[in-house]
Amino acid sequence: MPNVVGVRFKQARRVYYFDPTNIELHVGDWVVVESARGQSLAQVVIAPDQVLASEVTEPLKPVLRKATQEDVERASDIELKEREALLKASELIREMNLPMKMVAAEINLEANHATLFFRSEERVDFRELVRRLGIVLKMRVELRQTGPRDAAKMLGGIGRCGRTLCCATFLSELTPVSIRMAKEQNLPLNPAKISGVCGRLLCCLAFEVETYKALKNKMPSLGQVVGTAEGNAVVVETNPLREAVMVERQDKTRVELPVAELKPREQVEGQPSEEPQPVAVAAVETQKRHRNRRKKKKSAAMRAATQGQSIQTPGVTAQQAAPPVGVPPTPPEWVTGGQPTGTA
């Protein structure tokens, strides 16, 4: 393994690799390193004998020294200067009437370079603000626009679970989160319930999605006919964490059964081989057909919007698509449960 040490400048931030230069370092030690913004104080989080060679892909800068008591005291004074820089920047923003909001400030150990992070919903011309901040702070100033997830990571806070935010505690990098992960875990698709303080999807949705996928692969799908001790039944609900399913019997009663007690349909004795499907199966299949139909219409509309063409269902004219005046439209198949409707 290479002689490399991993350090972190802030809690739950990205890990950077440096050359220890024959300095004996251990996890938890504070060091002074040379970064792109000058000298900075960092904490060792990965010991030299724990870094894989495949993780090091660029020339390494050396560790300057172990942090002394003077360096620690200087870092405390820098934190006060960062708060003052945020206040002065906020005052200038209000004075200049700029559509932006300050999030955090970082100043290097030499106090000659300041990086300020801000939020804005639109593009902002902040050149005059940088010039005035440089005069007030008497150091080089750099402004960076950040997104809502990165802003929540810098500010921290309490999540809906009552604990400190994962992104500000232990998540070094923010992984993409999709609505499909919430669907995979049978969560309500209500934005107020699956969104974090940043307004985006909860990061914890990605923690257990692979476990749910593995459990669901061992379970029957919705609408599948399975065998039980009382005969054939159809699966109407699944509970991956309990490894149980809700089935509907022939007498329309529902019961929750463990997956281990289910049997293949053909192994149930006394049941005809060509058993008619229950109404629940027909309802599930009808929902799938309507869902596929809506997807096709949506994709056709998107293609027409990009090509500037009009959408018309093949084989259906305008007179056929709309019912005559005074005649109620025919209800869809799922309203009648898949059964044909008769006239009175």
C-alpha cells in the first residue's frame, strides 16, 4: 500500500489524500496541509496503511506539519472571522438588492483567502459584490453558488426523524435519489412525507432500497395466483419487511400469510387445472393495461411536441372519439370490474 493519508477539512465532507512525508500520523490527529486555497487545518480520518492504491489518482501534496496549539487557536479565530464575513456579505446583498442568500463562509488558515457560498434561484451578476467584499474583508474573495442539498449539508439541522441530518453527519458524498426508490419501498408518494429540509427527496431512501429489492425478488408479484391451505388465492398486497403477503380467497375474504406457507398453484390438491381468474386478478390486469395506455399517449404527445405534429389515434376519428350529445359515455372496464354492462 502507498504511504498516503486521508484527511477531512470539515465534518461529513469529502476525504482528500496527502503525502505524510515521514510524519507519524494516526486517525484523529490534526494536521496543516497545503490546499488550493492556501494552508488549511484538517483532521486525519484514514491512516497511512489503510489507503488503497486504486483510490489515489493524482499527484499528492505533502502534509506540512502536525497542528500545534497555536494552529488550533488560530483556527478558532478564523471561525469568528467567517461569521463576520457572512454578516458583512448579507448586509451588502441587502444594500445592493441582489436575489441571493448567503449560506456559509470558509477562510484559510493564513486569513488571506475567503470562499463564500450562496443560494439563488436565478443567475446573479456578483462581480461588484466580490469587489466590495474584497475591500471590506481585506483578502481575496471567491463566491460559489450551491444547490439546496449542498446548502443543507453545510448548515445542518434536524430531520423529520428527529435526528441530525445524515448529509451533515456521515454522508461524505450525496448520491442521486429517485422517486422509484420510494415506490420500491411502498412509501406514500406525497412530497411532504418523502422530502427533507432541503426540499429534495430524502437521502435515506437510498439506504434500504437494495434490501427491499432482494426481499421482493423472493415474493410473489401482485395479481399472482398462489396456493394456500384453503385453496388457491390471489396476491393483492405485499409486505417485504415482514415477508408476508395479503391474499384474497375465492369467497372474497382476505388474510395475511407468510411467504413460507405459500405453495405453487399446481401443487394444491382438489383444484381444477383451468380455474377462472378471480375478480382481483382481472382488476390488476386492467390497471396495467390502463397504465401502459397512458404511457403510450404521453410518449406520443412528447414526440409530437418536439416535432410540431398533431396527435391522432390511429383508426379513430373525431366523431368516434367523442360520444353524441345527450348520450352518456361508456364507463371504462375497471368501473364494471371487467364485466359487460347491459341495458335496463
